[in-house]
Amino acid sequence: MNRRVNIFRRGESPQATARLADATERLEHAGGLDRPIRVLSGAVRRVLRPGPVKDALHGVPVGHPAHAPLTDLPIGLWMSAAVLDLVPGTRRASQVLVAAGLAGAVPTVLTGIADWSALHREQQRVGLVHAAGTATASMLYSASLVARYQGRDAAGRAFGFAGLSALVAGAYLGGHLAFRQAAGASHADQLAHLVPLGWHDLCAVEDLPDGWPVARRLGYIDLFVLRQGEEVHVLADRCSHLAGPLHQGRVLTDDGADTCVVCPWHGSTFRVADGSVVHGPATARQPSFETRVTEDGTLQVRPV
């Protein structure tokens, strides 16, 4: 006879023992955040138009998102200030570290806002609370700096430790975004793990429309295929930003006369010749393939 075993102690509910990660996952489904998200993300997109500034904030020039490494500046400086606040005779050094952390928070916030505006809704919900935590930390550290300049060291330390608590909470949510929701990671198929070396038959080249992208499948992965006259360009179809279907995107020619494809989800733009990033929010190159046509008209591909 089966007996139900109560794994919770008397007076303890399942909600009280829920793991922190489970509680954070519930933020992903917090529909009450959607209205402010629509307002804020719309405002960011209106102000931050496609161009070199937007690309720089996303991290296109450096090849990966700029926000994550920049968070090390305020976090490291403010944690160092907290340590020095526990050591006698370090008043001036702590004050400098708090001020430097506030300066470092400026580019961190700007890059974070740019990335957040181009995320999926579930990611934006967690990101909004993450931003609220880090904004609270910045305000508390601002108050800490003012108090320290006024000679109210005890109040300055108190504001600093309160800011550190908010910072840790915000950083935890940032980790959830990065590692559980894969915001900022490349979502393109990793060809080295999925496609064997050598040439592979894909399709008859005469079945490909001229100038119009289509999707074709090679083993486990979907491919973006574009024929332009006698040339055929092939990329991994899943956009490296958030896995949007590139074959549904717009094909255009940029200022350098290179043919590009624009992801239909968030506007990431790639050169079809080699998958390099022209405009963000994507920062990772789109995996590409070499192509050749056999004598019987079969298109063959192999990973670059």
C-alpha cells in the first residue's frame, strides 16, 4: 500500500522552500510587467535608431555583447569599497571607489538598455526587475557618496551596504538572464558539433529561386540559402542573436554593394557572403558554408 510522504516540516509550505531559481523563473511569466515594458522598449527603439551608436552599444565592433563585461566595473569597485569600509583609516579610498563605481555604471546602464530593448518578452520581464535592482543600487551609492562628502561617514557606509545588497540581487537576475535565458549568447547552430567535415549534397540548384532566400535542411540544422545567378550563398538559418529565421528576412544591398540579410525578429543584419555582422543587435558572426555545384546540378556545401 502506497503512503504519501510529506517532505515538508510542520508549518512549512512548498512555497516557502521553493528554490531561488524557481522564484526567478516565475518572473518570466509576470504579465503585469508587460505594459511598462512596451512603453519603455518602444521609447528606447525610437531614440536608439539603427546606426554606429546602436551597434557600439550592442558590442558589434568587439564581437560580443558589451554590457556583460562592463558590469565588472561598478560591481568590482563597489564591492572593494564595501571591504575597505570594514578597515579603519580607509575613508578616502572608499569614497574614491564609490565615485568610480558610479562613473562606471553609466556605460554599463547604456549598453544594458540597448540590449534589453531587443530581447524576447520573457527575457525583458526578468531584465526589467534586474534593471530596477541595479538602479536602486546606483541611487543608494549616490546617496552614500553625498553622505561621505558631507562627512557623515556612518550614513555613507550604511547607504553603501544597502546598495551592495540591491546590487547582489540585481546581479543574480543578470546571471539568470545570461545563463538560464541565454540573453547575449549566440543562438546560431554550432556547425563544428552538428555537421561532419567534407562536402554534403543539399539540393538541386535549379530548384532554388533566383534572388529569393529559402530554407533547406542539412542533417540537424536549417540553412538559409540564397541563389543570385550562378552564385549560391548558404548560412546557418537560426540568427545568432535570438534564433530568428533568416530565410524569412529581407535581402538588401548595403553601401559597399554587399548583399545582406536582415533578421525579421530584431533587425540583425549579416553579409550573406561570409555571415559577418553588419548591424546589431547580433554580435556573433553567422556560421557560413562554402558552396559548389556538381556536373549533374547538385548543390554541395561544407562548413567554412
